[in-house]
Amino acid sequence: MGKNSRKEYLAKIRIHYRKAGRREKGAILSEFCAVCGCDRKYAIRILNAKKRVPARKPGPKPVYDQVVIIHLKALWLAMDQMRSLKLRAAIALWMPYYEAECGGLPSDIKAKLLALSHVM
């Protein structure tokens, strides 16, 4: 049994297992163990487990969206990978040339690039 088919089977059996009474749970558990080839205790843990909610990444939320990061990286590479303190000051000087090269920037992205912090 493949991994995806096992997950589908588990999802269907889990619904029936939770609604079942004590005797039906034993039968469902025996069938599940026979089909998947696992121990009863492990099967009980799997069938009683709640659906996992993905954990939030630790740390602060991102300040700049992906579009701003793409333009910032392009500017940074064009400026020979300048360090952050000098990069912040140089963005204002390089902005007209960068806009001419890429065909202009929306005003909100331009404002975010000009307002970058040197501590990213």
C-alpha cells in the first residue's frame, strides 16, 4: 500500500473509528492493523490523533513582501553586493537608473525600497 493511499484509508477509517462504539472500535482496529501491518497500540494512537495544525515559524513576521525582496536583491547585485549601511544610502542614488532599466516601479514598492532599514 502506497503512502498516499494509506493516508486516504486512514482518513476514512478515522471518521468511522471516532463514531463507533467499543465493540465496533475493536473490529475496525483489527481490520486497520491487518491492512496497514502495524501494532494495535500504534494504530490506536494514529486513529485517535487530532489533525496537526502547522506551527508558526518562530521569530518576527516578515516586514517586506516577496516583490520588494526581488527588487532589492537585483539592486544589491547591481551595486556589487554592497553592505547594508551603504546600500541604504545608495538606493536613492541608483533608483532612477534601476527604474529606467526595469521599466518603472509601482509607487508602493519604490517607497518600501527607499524606506528600507539597514537591519533587515
